[in-house]
Amino acid sequence: MEISRHDAILKYIVEEYVKTAQPVGSNTLLQKYNLPYSSATIRNVMADLEAKGLIEKTHTSSGRVPSTKGYTYYAEHIQKHVDSETLDDKFKKEFQLVLSKKSQSVEDVLSKSCQILSEVTSMAAVVLGPDADNEHLMFINSTLLPDKTKISVYLMTDKGYTDSKTFIVHSNVEAASISKCIEIINNRLTGSPISEINSRINAMRPILSETIGQSSEVVIDALAEAFLNFAKQRMRAYGSEKLIELPEYESDTKKLQSIIDLLNNPTKIAELVEDGDDSEYTLSISEDDSNVAIVSKDCKIPNIDAKLAIVGPQRMDYKKIITMLQYMVKKIDEYFERSAELNTEGDLNETKKKGKKDGRK
């Protein structure tokens, strides 16, 4: 689909600046892109784009750079009307390897996907899970490890999220006390809303202390911490260290600190990407001096609503990143749909086999 002259020149300015991180002038556009316009026409269009706030002049060059408004306009309007970039074969192969393994956990698939995204884009990739408002404890159990000096405590919610804690034990009596404490908590709190478990565990302190002794305090403190983490918005970031190498942050510690602080604030990132659409992506570009942009996409996995996102500077390759996210989310959704279908078929086959056996009796 053809785009207007103004949109075409803005497109080339954005894409040239994404590649070079250098201000773009009219001569650069003429020489590199063989545009069918005169130098005077390009300068006039650039003046119009600047008047509309889509590009801006830097202090150190006569060239222009995209503004926050310009990046937003490009990502939301222009890149949709050009052919989607062919995805890199290496990216496709690496991602297909992730999905070639059967029966993987949701966490594993999303984690490996984000690692690939970060590697290919040289930016931070984030997986963001749902909050715990409607989530309940499924169970807690404990296992004495073979060396008999450690106990591993494992807990799971009804949404499939897990956590584990390891306790050092100094005697068989202490190991038995910790196991008993976990058993009591499991019996009393299974089915409880995750958001309420921390307060309920604290309310049980006197009973547990009286029944188990001082060992209960260590267990309660560790589990309270675990459930506090469960109750927060879940987020894991990959490749944050790659941001240091980008020109925007390499020599500007203040901007680098801003984006690192954001990556350490799941609640803030959740707020920035919460208005996503099932079929589209969400774009959030900072309007302050932090120079941050986030592109995210909803990932509808059975029983778990997650988001994949790229976090980096405004000067990111939106066309490439949006195409990758859309491709990746589509394939992940298909992977878990197939897994669900295979499980259903397996259950039906087992039912049929059972029915045949019962019929022969």
C-alpha cells in the first residue's frame, strides 16, 4: 500500500536513525534512498514534519531526529502499511528449536523465548505474568534431600506458578519439625487466595511456635517472603546488561539508571502495557527524558495470561520487533493449543481403553 510523501520521508528518517543513531539530513536521504524528490522538496517536507512535532533538531547537528511523537506515529501508522520484514532465518531456527521439545512448562517456553528476543534485538526482553488477585494456593510440600542436610519446600498455585525454598537442617529433629510445620500450613491454607496467605501465615505464628518450636519461625519467614513475591506482579527480565552497550545509555548514566529502575519495577511496567489488545501489540513511549520505549504483546496461554515485551530506547527497530513479537506469540499459542489437544486425545484414548476392559469383564 502506498503511503504519502510526508509519511515516506518520516519513515526513512526513523529507519535511518534507528540504524545509525546519527541525525538525518536531506542529503543523506537523497544519497542513500534514491528518493524521487528534489532536495528542496525534502527540506520542505522535513520543515513540515518538524512543525508538526514529528522530528526535531539536535543541538550538535543540522540533521533531524525522530521525536517521541514521531516514533509513536511511525509505529502505529506507517510501519503497518509497508511489507512486513522477512524474519531472520537464524531467529526462526533458534525459536523453532525451543518449540521442538514437547511437554515443556509455560515458564520454560517463555523464558527461552525472551532470551532469544534479547539476543536478536540487543535489548531487554520481559515476560510479565498476571497478578495474583484471583489465584489460590494449590499445595505446599517438603522433601528431605539425599544428603539429609537440606529440606526443599515446593509450592504451587492453581494457575501453575511455582516457587521453592531450601532450608539447611542440623539434625533429624529439626528436619522433622520443619516438615511438620509445612504439613500444618498445607492442611490449613490449601485453597486460600494468594493475596491473603501472608497474613494468614503470620496469624498462625503462635500456634506453630507452640507446636513446633523455634524452627517454625525460620519456615514462616521464608514462606512469607515467597508469598509476598507471588502476590506482586510477576516479571522476569532478560538481557538488561545489553542496554549498557547502546549509544543512548553508554554515556548517559542518568538515562541508564532510569531504564534499570523501570526493569526493577514490575508494577510500573504492568501499568504501561496493561491496555493491550488480543490481536495487536501495545506501544508505550516515554514522554520524559528517560528515553524508554516498550513494545508488548499479549500471550494467551491456557489458564495463564502473560505478556512478552521488549524494553529499550526510543530508537528501536519497531518494524522488526513488532514482527518478531507477533510471530513468536502466535507460535507459542499454537504450541500450547497442540499440547492441550494431545492431552485431551490421550484422556479420550484412556477412557476408550478402560471402557473396552470393562466390557470384557
